[in-house]
Amino acid sequence: MLSVCGSLREGSTNAAVLRTARAVAPPEIDVDSYDRLGDLPHFNPDDDQEPLHPAVADLRSRLESADAVLFCTPEYAGALPGSFKNLLDWSVGAEAMYRKPMAWINASWAATGAANAHASLRIVLGYLNVDIVEDACVHIPVGRDLLDADGLVHDEATRAAILGALTTLAKR
């Protein structure tokens, strides 16, 4: 399974959720973390041809080899972060996305719950023809107060909820 964080922010709670998913994953679920979001060039359809930029080729290769994808992204200014949308735009050309099981964890603790970002993510994933695993798309609010010094979620109930989303996605 590939986990993809939509934030470039140092100390991101979204990244902490995905690190925690990797830490709590049972041995039969291998969670690979995609960490090259900032390396992707701006999407330009004219550049979507061989030879691909190395970061794009790496992204597509990792998407192709993943049996499922788990996203965790914040909302910036009422929408998906631009860098994350850029990753999704580069993913359009990845045939391996077709019917691949995908889900997201919404970690927002804000009153709006990052609803616009996740509604937009659903729309974009629809264009990618993925299999959205609805039961694994969950809202698990994570504030900085739930993180250890190592950047992992320490609250047991929250860890259990993350594990639940992860295992639900993996069963697809």
C-alpha cells in the first residue's frame, strides 16, 4: 500500500497520521510512504511524454506497484493544496490508477472539517477511475496535542481508528 500526504509542511499532522498508519500496520500490510511531493514539476500536458521527469516516473512506478493508496491531505484556502493537486494531475496519465482501491483519512480538527478538500479529492479521483473504498474514507481529527515527540499519534483510540481505516482499505 502506498501512503501519500498532501502536505509539504514540516510537522504536518497529516504526515503524522500516515507515519502512524505505517507504525500500527500489521505485518501483512506493507505501507510505503511517498515522500517526493515537493520534487514533482508543475504539471504540463506537453511534458507528459517519454522521457518523463524522474520524479514523475518514480510517482507512476510506485502507484503502479501499490495494491492500494491511502491519502491524507489538509485543506488550504478551501481546497486541495496546490502541490497535492499537482500530484493528482500527474497521476491522470498513470494507467495503473484504473480501479485501484483508494481511500483517505481526513485529519482536520477545524470546524469545517476540510470538507471542501475532501469533496474535491473525491471529484478528482473520479476522473482517475479509481475504486474509492468508502468504508475506509474516515474523518479522524488529529491535533498536535495527540502527537509524540517522534511525530506519531500517541492516543490509543486515534491509533485504533487509523488502523481500522488501513485494514479496511487493505481488505479490498
